[in-house]
Amino acid sequence: MRRSEYFLPTLKENPKEAQIVSHTYMLRAGMIRQSSAGIYSWLPLGFNVLKNIEQIIREEQDRAGCQELLMPTIQPADIWQESGRYEDYGKEMLRITDRHDREILYGPTNEELITEIFRGSVKSYKDLPKLLYHIQWKFRDEVRPRFGIMRGREFLMKDSYSFDLDFDSAKRAYNKMFIAYLRTFARMGLKAIPMQADSGPIGGDMSHEFLVLAETGESEMFCHKDILDFDIPGDEINYNDDLQPLVNRWTSLYAATDEKQDQAQHDALGDKLVTARGIEVGHIFYFGKKYSESMNAVVAGPDGENVALEMGSYGIGVSRLVGAIIEASHDDDGIIWPEEVAPFKVGLINLRSGDDECDKACEDIYAKLQNAGVEVLYDDRNERAGGKFVDTDLIGLPWQLILGPRGLKNGVIELKNRASGDRDELSVDAALAKLTG
Ligand code: ATP
Ligand code: MG
């Protein structure tokens, strides 16, 4: 992409409305634009990152045996009346009346709709277990939308749902999602710790929130120090194996959100206790027959009797993750994207656009990188070098390739790593080899 053609409206000043760094940088880097309170448009740079995050989530869900579908944003009220949540959900739900005076709503979550789909299509235990997910916009009329896309009213969520015949099978589904979440967040360069969370009236221990440590996080959290250094399950993971020992290892050390904090643990842990704030990026939750019983979602069991389905739901805040990654990875100059989610891998900076030699050399490098499948943003604008540096640091591309008349004369180009700040002078070929290798 050529910077001169790209729609990237960056800002020089920190916008006054932003209270946390991710919101500031997302506005300054031209990633989002507010349309009304808690509702945002995603501009090309922001949308690019959002799609990268979505893709990582999708790959890890698929790998865990979860199948993607797509449910609508608008849902009928009657299924929510059936489950009993239509009244309970209160003012967070955006309720709409259509031209036929039918009550509809903008979905804040999808337990009812997926249960309705499932009960209409699956009649026998032989079709279980099933894990289904979608990635779709949600609307919750939050009392206090804030921190940009971190707590929006319209936001993108990945939500999965499991359907099983019995508790043991439901637990296997839960464990798959537990492991898939560890892998998903790690691939984005995040350390997200599974924390024992409130499981509501269902009780039990099958509710975990995944929190990324950040001072600006809205949740209070407590954990054993050593859990921060646990290894993430690698590519060799087989989701058909018994995952319980792995899950047990992660849950063997204390880690809890404020609702589940335990003073006795805190006293016992002493200086091994970490007290911090965190951003909730995911939540996995087993809720048994809550919806299947109220909505009559049953299958014929092995002995012909009707059995209500065992269910769980598993959410990830896709759009919130964009902010969470920035909170976890930035410096005073701007964002530092982990390579897996970066909108472009390389920012190519022409220090003297308009100079024939520099233009020619940069065009050549630009073409070579593109041909090698490397995503590159080429700053070809007729602007001062200083402004280009500031902009490129701000938008946080992992690598910068900087070429000007002096380097050209000496046959070298500068390669800068955004995260470490390390700069190398290399031959163009060596730099290209490094970026395409
Ligand atoms: P919170 O406690 O932050 O309100 P929640 O318990 O309401 O979250 P869930 O219903 O479990 O959230 O939704 C799944 C995920 O969706 C959350 O883990 C979070 O990452 C994300 N999410 C929830 N509400 C919002 C929001 N208003 N804006 C952006 N992301 C959100
Ligand atoms: Mg909420």
C-alpha cells in the first residue's frame, strides 16, 4: 500500500476525550472514528488489525473442532421470553419494534438463538457432541461506554456454544475451549491468565475469565506469581486427547477475579501473590441445562428417553482485544504491534520522495517485498522525514526500512525494529532477505 493513497487520517495531538493509551493511540493512528457514544467506525488500519485478530481466533477455534456459522444481529423477542431473559436483561438490551409491531432486538449474546437453532435440527444423542461458533457484532447499551472500543455499545464478539449429552462430555468441550483460549491469546503476543470467575447459580468451578494484565484494566485480579510463567500448549496439542491434566495444571495455582478472591489464599501466598488489574478478553462458562430446560432443547438419549442438553458458552471480545494489545504493547511514541496482528509487517520510508534515485530504489524494494508476499506500507509522500518517522512509529509496524540519498550512495539501507529500537545498516539484499526469510 502506498501511503500517499492510503486512507490513514493520523492526528498529531492527543485527543482530549481519550483517558487511556489504547484509546488515544487508536484515534491518533486513524484506526477508528466514533460515530456515537460507544459506537465506532473502523477505518482501514484499524479494520486490518481487527481482521487479523479475528483470523487467529478463527484458526484456533477450528483447530479445536469448533464449527463456524453466522447468526444475525437482530433476534426475535419470543425466544428471550421463553428463556426468561427478556425482562431480566433490562436496559442493556436494545429493543426494537418492526413495522408489524413485532418485538425484535439487537442481540447482546446468542444463547437463545443457538439453542433455538439446535433444538430444531438435532434430535438424537448420536449427533452429539457439537461445538459451534460465530463472530458477530453485539449491542449492549452499557451505562458507561468508555475507553474507546474497550467498553463499547456495539462490539465484535466471538461466541461459541457447546452441546453435550452429559456432564463429562460438557467438561471435555470446556477443556477444549480453555486450551484454545490459551493458544489464541498467546498467538497475539498477549499473556492472558485464566482466572476462576463467578459461575452464578450453576455453581461449580467451570467458569474462567481470561485477563490481560494492564494498569488500566477494569477488573481487579489476584494470582500466584508462577502462573505468569506457565508454558502455552504448542502446535502438537491434540484436542481429542484427555486435556484434563493440562487444564488441572493451569487451575492448580490460585488465580481469581475479585468476585472469587479468597483471603486465606492471599495470606498463604505471601510474596508469591500478584495483585493487579486486568482487561477481560474472554470468558468460558458451563451453565448446564439452564437454556435447554427452559427452551425445551432435548435429544433422544441412548435408551429413547428425552434428555435436556448440557451446554456452555465461550466468548472472546474481538474488538476489545485491539485495545488490550495496545495497552500491553506500546511506548511513548506509539503502538508496537506484535507481528501476528500487525496491519503491515514493514513500513518503507523514503527520506527524499521526489528524488529520482531514491524513488527508483524504493519502488524496487516495494515491488520486491510485495512479490515476496510481505505486507508493506510505503511512505512515498512528499513530506519531511521527521513527520514520516513520527507517523511510522505511531502506527507501530514491526519493521521500518529507511532509505535516503546518503544510504543509497553507500549501498546501504537502515532496518529498524520498532519494538527494540535496534537499527542496522545493511545492503538492500540483506535487508530484503531478513524481511522475506
Ligand atoms: P464485562 O464484565 O467486561 O462487561 P461481560 O461479562 O459482560 O464483560 P461476556 O458476556 O462474557 O462479557 O462477553 C464476552 C466477552 O466480550 C468479554 O469477555 C469481553 O471481552 C467482551 N465484551 C463484553 N462487553 C463488552 C463491551 N461492552 N465492549 C467490548 N467488549 C465487550
Ligand atoms: Mg458486561
